[in-house]
Amino acid sequence: MTTARTRPAPDTRAVWRRRLHQPGWIVLPLRAFLGFTFVYAGIQKLADRSFFDATSAVGIQRQLEGVAGSPIQPVVSFAVHHAFLFGLGIALGELAVGLGALLGLWTRVAAAGGALISLGFLLTVSWQTDPFYYSPDLVFLVAWLPLVLVGDGGVLSLDSWLRGQASRSLHAPPTGVVPIEFATVRTFCGAYDNGFCTARHSACGAELCPVLERPSDVPARTVAEVDRRTFLAQARVAGAVAAGAIVVGASGAVVGRLLGGSSSQSADLSAGGALDPGAAAAAGGATTSVPAGAGAGAGAGVGPTVPPTTALPAGKAIGAASKVPVGGSATFTDPTSLDPGIVVQPTAGTFVAFDASCTHEGCPVGYSKSSKCLVCPCHGARFDATTGAVLRGPAKRPLAKLAVTQGSDGKLYVA
């Protein structure tokens, strides 16, 4: 009579101890975080209609125009003239990088792409961050480097699975890196003798161990064929993933535009003054339509809004007050400092104006109707729309307030 042999239960703790020595398991949380973050960022850009709107204060056009002092300023200047294509490339690049990291598909290539995107952000919108360690793009750049060095380590990886499929189709023996204590290697190598390596006639050490340096038994021709089949399989899967990503991105873009309200339009104003259209922030307000044009003088003082008077107030006209709807905003250019300015009408007949340069890094802020505050599109700083006070960092100083007055001619004057 024979009895069936039972397989011993695995030692769970031992299994996890071994996994914690494998690079693939060590970087898995980082890989998941970076992958999800970049996928989300790409879809968010595609779904946000204001991101591609050249007249939006929070769009890619204005973000590029607000970059100052970048060490790659010629690249920025070129991108300003092709802002739509540049923004589309960033969104699709983030989506591709994130999917590659999440799926373990060409992981090192995806990580290198993520590091390149983060480096681009660091050299542009984050370049003037002070102190430098406040820059989130610097953190993302460094976070991608471990994945560039070790890849996915074969853990929850399409690359590893596809390579295994190719190896099995050729009946090649499995390959891979298995962590093992060097003391265990010494017990079966046959050349260890009390701290001495009889094969090398020298002290025994992991760096020069002939057992660890033993070449693979798989013929070179088989290895090359496995590589070829793996690459072709990766290319097919990458094509399918790219097609799916385009469908998801396009769907997000359509939904974002259906729910995002109407597009802002611009029109010229007479008498030399003009206002640019104000825009809702990424948090979600509808964009306000205001004509675009030239600027106004900036003033040092801060004063309350006064009703129209018979005599025209001091300062320069920045446009018709009627073009700034209640609860809306408009932007203008300060001819003195050449900084962007923004004017808001929180209640009927009350106008407040600010220097729109974010006090964190100088990106021009935009007005969010949904949250009734001014939002920086670069790093998310928020300011009170009536006082300019900081509501949320990373900015630490309030926006500079400008004195604005409505004249008897129906125009707004900044003095």
C-alpha cells in the first residue's frame, strides 16, 4: 500500500525575505506610484480643454510664455510657437510612460522617458524654485532613476512573461536572477576550502567566484532567437496598448470638452485698451470670455473700488468694465513691469486687480469660478480672489494688489 506524498507548505516569511532581496520587489511600490501618477497626468491633460486653449490663463500656451530664466530657453521659445503639438506630446508621453511602468513593458525605456519628461519640467516651469528641494519635478526625476537602472526585475512584468513564452516555444531552459546567500554557494561549489578558493588559488570572495561567473548553458543562437521573438512580441503588445491608450485618451478628451463649457473667444477693444480672456483653473470653473489686447499701467497703492465719476480716474485704461462679467475675470499686461495682470469682478460693480505672476515661480495665475480663487497652473498654489492672500502653497507671499477704478466712460483704469 502506498501513500500519496504531500508537498510541504511554503515558509511564507522565508519567501518574503527572499523577495525583499530582489530589486524587482523592492522597486514595485515606486513603479506603481510613478506609473499611476503619469497615466493620471496624461489623461487629465487630454481631458482638460483649457490646457490646449491658447487664450486660457492656465493653458500650455500661457505656461510656456511664463517660463523665465530657463537654461533651455531656445527650446521654450520654439515650443511657444507650437504649443498645441508640444502639449499633446507631453500628455501622450506621460500616458505612454505611465502604462509602460505599470505593465512592465519596456520598463527601462519607459523609465528613461519619464526621467526625460521630469527633466524637461525641471528646466522650465520648476527652474526658479527656491530652495531647489521644493521642486516636485526634481523628486520625480530622481525617482525614475532606480527603474532606469534595474527595470522591473521580472516582477509583475509583461516583459518577463513574454520572454518566458519565447523561451518555452524554443524549449530553452528558464533563466533569471535568483537571490541566494553566498554562504550557500560555498557549500555546493566544490572549490571552497576553509576560506580559500582552490579553483582560483586565492581567497574566496563573491566578487571573483567562478561559480557565479559561470556562463549560461543556453547556446548563443538560442539566446539570440529568444531575444528576437521577445522583441517582436513586445512590439505587438505595445501596439495594442498604444491603440487602447489612444481610445482612452480620446474618450477622456471628448468627455472633458462636453463637460467643460464653451470655449473662450477674444475681441478687440477701442481706445487702445484691451483685456485678455480670463480662464478657469484646472479645478474646474467655466472660462470667461473677455477681449484680448494691450495693457495698463501698474500702481503701487491699494484702495477700494469706487463708483464711476464724471472725471476720468488717473492711470491707464485696460478695457471696458462690461467685458468682465460678475464672478468672472480678465487678464491684461502691465506695461510698466511687463508682468501679466488679472482683474476680477466678485460682485456687481466691485473690481479687484492683481499682478498675476505667482509669487512661487512666476507662472501667471488664472481665476477659477468653481472655487472662486486664483490658481497657479504650474504647481497648484491658490490665492484669495479678493485679497490676493495665499490659500494654499507652495507660494508663501500674497499676490501684489493693484488699484483699479471704473471710469465714467465705462472703462477700467489701473493707477
